[in-house]
Amino acid sequence: MALLETQKLSINFGGLWAVKDVDFAIHSGQVVGLIGPNGSGKTTFLNIISGIYQATKGKAYVKGEDITGLKPFQIYQKGISRTYQSSRLCWDLSVADNLVIGLYTSQKSSLFDVLFRPRHCNEEIYAGVQEAMDLLCYFNPDLVDKRYVLTKNIPHIDRRRIEISRALVGSPSILLLDEPTAGLNEEETMTMMKDIQKIKEKIADICIIIIEHDMQVMKEVPERIVVFNAGEKIAEGTYHDVVNDLCVINAYLGGAER
Ligand SMILES: Nc1ncnc2c1ncn2[C@@H]1O[C@H](COP(=O)(O)OP(=O)(O)OP(=O)(O)O)[C@@H](O)[C@H]1O
């Protein structure tokens, strides 16, 4: 059974089908890439899966359980976690503070706990930060000494790592990465590719769905690529399959070197 599956997943914004009839499946341990022109519906697809947008029609399932229409925090509880295309970090806060504020979705303490069992809440927060810090150091051990440095003063790639580490707290089974290499230079992009490899090594069964425009990343990282155009899935297969697909060449790759 697929870990995550969508059937005819669609959303309409005022007459525009931003995502239309998308059938998609990913199994345990797989990494799948999403590519397509700007505005083709990739981020919107992840936004529906993660509960930010409600599907107009179609269904999404996690391990066969219908998750269509659930709220983002409920979908997080089903094991889907994500990062965003634009940074969600507070640059004027330290690395450690950004880890703390990013953990609110994974905390189980209730308002009752906050009011009457503050020690229990503090322990839970501490454990979450420790888990995120361990993940962060797994990517870059130097960051342990930089935990009180303001986020604006650390390299771009380390900021991305903070967001990925926060998303990995609580061991999600599905990680959605929206353009993790956007804004990174060539060397940092290579490092990010290795980081994604490291996630796979550390969490063997994790599924990763990654939106990316950099075709070198798409060549190296996912085992399968799904191609979007105008909200629809127009192709699916290995890197070799999709870069040689005429529909994909016409819609997206054009004369780009392959
Ligand atoms: N909340 C919204 N309201 C109206 N239209 C929207 C909304 N969100 C997305 N869209 C539209 O849906 C379409 C798909 O956008 P989306 O951001 O998913 O594309 P994308 O493939 O991720 O593009 P990019 O590669 O530039 O990030 C676009 O036409 C966009 O303007």
C-alpha cells in the first residue's frame, strides 16, 4: 500500500484549475521529485496535501486513511511534515530560539499543562529542541557552538538546515521539501543534495517529496520524477524517462541541456 496517495486531487481558484485530477502515489523509503514550469501547481499540490488548501475535488490518503479536508495540525499528526519555499525563520532570533518556536506543532502539552504543569511543558520543549539540535548537528556539527548566534548571521544553507531539522522533529513518515536549494549557490546546492541523502540514511523508511527547478538535483536525488504543467500531471518516471519525454521538453525543458 502507498504511504501517501492522491486520487484526482484538484483545486479551483475562481475558475482556474491550479491542480487538476492529479493521481499520485509514494511508497515507504522513496524520494520523488516534482518539476514543472512556474505556476504549474507544484506548491499548490503540496499545500493541499498538507492541509493549507482544501481540495475542490479528489482525495488524499495516508496509509489508506482519508486525510482530505483535515486541518494542517491534524495532517501533521498523520506524519506529514514540510518546509516552505520562503523562509519561515525569525532572523532576529537565535538558532535555538528558532528551533523552539518551530516546535509548536509537535508539542503535545495542552493549555491545562501550560497553566498547571509548567515543568512538564518545559521538559517537552527541551526534549524537542534537543532532538532538533541533534538533527542540525548531524548536518553541520559546527552549529552546536552557534546555537545562540542570530539566525541572520549564519549562512543561508544553515538556515535551510534549521527548517529541515524542525520539520524532522517527531519522526514524520513523509517530508515535503519545497525548493530546498532556492537561493543557494552551486556549492551549497551540492551540500544540500548530500543533506537530503543523509536524511534518507538516518531515517530509512522516510518518504520525501521535493519540488525543485535545478535539474542536476533532480538527476541525483529522487528515484522518480513527476512533471506538472498547467495544474496537471503530464509525465512520470525516472530522470532519463522525463528528460526524453517530448511533452516535458515542450512544456518545461525547452532547449535546456539535459
Ligand atoms: N491562493 C491562491 N489563490 C489564487 N490562485 C492561486 C493561489 N495559490 C496559487 N494560485 C495559482 O495557482 C497556480 C499554481 O501556483 P503554484 O504556486 O502552485 O505553482 P508552482 O508550480 O509551485 O510555481 P513555482 O515553480 O513558481 O513555485 C498559479 O497560477 C497561482 O497563481
